[in-house]
Amino acid sequence: IGCKATIVNGTERTAEWFPRHVTELELCRGTKTDYEPDKDSNHPGFNDPVYVERRNYISNIAHFYKHGTDIPTVDYTNEDRQTWSVVYKTLKRLHATHACKVYKDNFQRLEKECGYSPNKIPQLQTVSEFLKEQTGFQLQPAPGIITPRDFLASLAFKVFQCTQYIRHPASPMHSPEPDCCHELIGHIPMLLDPTFALYSQQIGLASLGVSDSDITKLATLYWFTVEFGLCKENNVLKAYGAGLMSSYGELQHALSDVPMHLPLQAEKTCLQPYEDSVYQPIYFVSESFDEAFNQVRAFSQHCTKRGFDITYNENDGYIQTVPYINL
Ligand SMILES: Cc1ccnc(-n2c(S)nc3sc(C)c(C)c3c2=O)c1
Ligand SMILES: [Fe+3]
């Protein structure tokens, strides 16, 4: 009574609804269509009907995907592979000096054990199986940019909603939206780290059943860590955020003297506005992923108005809620 209800796939969802079993993530595929090639006039694919057609075909894989089934493979074109190869080689060169050790070690493992190379676009199913063995995370194909509430909810179940299409060949070095280069080169290497995986899941657990304004805070926290996060190695700034690892220009900018670098403080970072069309003026530095994890746990218990804690049981795929007592 009195809370907003939205209809998703014919199922009524109140604002405070959240998935209680990993199969319910099928109801968590709401997308934001701002940047889609047939809606955004300055998208490089806007006047390319062949590209738009392929995008729709690949997005349909995500719409019909069922948890627990193999992710269908995509027969990428030679043009797609050419785009992948340019992005892969260009970014890898910069990672040598700008990426944190965890990222570089895991990228090497992906090349040795999971077929990562400049000449082939990895299939999501192959990467998902490798990832599941390492940290329990698995991939689900995403039709486009998922809404923050639905995307964060998936993280609670150790599911990463991953776009499967690739950016338009006209602009290999920039994409206004996530694509498989961003996911595979940006996100996957970090999701192979157990501590980082737990940090990502914690943001997801904190997001279940909270208000829209708390979702916005947690999404902002996500942006300034998982997407734009920096860390320190022997007192030297390094990057781990996926949005930095998959963007040549922003990676250089983030580690230069131009932007401000502040220590990660969840209750402050979550209020920092971020621009999604220009480079950030401020980046946040995490001491460690353990410390970041503790910050999100404390934030969830004290700053989001939810009377219960939440855990996820990986064996049966169910969420458990635990009422808070005398906090
Ligand atoms: C919190 C949240 C929820 C859903 N999607 C995201 N999300 C992610 S993971 N990566 C990217 S890369 C890019 C260029 C954009 C726009 C984008 C994005 O929107 C973030
Ligand atoms: Fe991302």
C-alpha cells in the first residue's frame, strides 16, 4: 500500500520488491535505452541499419536467456574482431604502467587459461565457466544498459549482467555504452579476484529492497569503485576500475595530476555526482578491497533504511533475510 508498483514482464513489482532466488533475476533486466544505436542520434551506429539489426539479434539472446543454461555463442564478424583487436592491443600497452597488480596478474591468467587474445573475441559462456571456478561469479547476457536497481540486485547473487555486442567499428576507442570490450577487458579481470568479488557482491546485497534514493547512493559508490576506482601500490596510484581499464583516454587522465584524488569514504563518495559524458574531476582511492568491503557493510547497516540484513546461499540460490537487532 502506498509504494510505487511497476509492471515487469507482466509481473507486478512494488518498489521494495527484490529477487529472492537467482532464477528471479529474469525479472531484473530493465534497461535504460538512452544510448541505444537506434535511439541516440549521435551513436556511431545510428545510420547503420545492418549494425542495428545485429544489435537487436544479440540483445534478443539476453531477453530469452534462462539462468543455468549455456549462454548462446555469437558469431562475431571479421569487422567485430578487427575492432576487438585494436582495443585489446591499445589498452594492454597502457595497462603495463597504469593497471594495478591484481588486474595485470588476472589478465595474464585469462590469456593463458581462458583464450584471451587480440585475434578472438571470447564467448561469454567460456568466460563465465572460468569465472565461476575462481570466485563463484557467473555471467548473464544483458540486452543493454540495465537499470541500477536491477544491475545491483544481480550482484547480490554473484551474477554479472554482461553485454555481448561490440561497439561500432567507426569508433573503436570510445563507446557511449557498455559493450563486450568494456565487460571482458574492464570487468572480468577484477571479478577473478576473490576479495574484489566479495566487495561487488556486498554492494548488491546492500541494494536489495532499499529506497530509490539509497539505490542511487549505492550506484554512485559502485561507479567510483568498480567503474572508476583507484588504489595505491608502494605509494604509487594505480587503476582497477573497469571504466578506466577499458578507456585509453580516461585511464591516462585518472592517473594524471589533473583530477583530484580523495580517499574512499562510503558516506561521502556515495554523494559525489559523476558525469557520464566527460572525464571525472575526482577519483577515489581505495586502501584495499577488504577495507572497501567493510565500508559498504557499515554503510548498508547504518545508512540505508532497511530493518534487516541479507545473506545469499550459493548452494540453493536463495536470499536469506536476518532482522537487525540492537544496532
Ligand atoms: C550501476 C550500473 C548499473 C548498470 N550499468 C552500469 N554500467 C556499467 S556496469 N558499465 C558501464 S560502461 C558505460 C559507458 C556505461 C554507461 C556503463 C553502465 O551504465 C552501472
Ligand atoms: Fe561497467
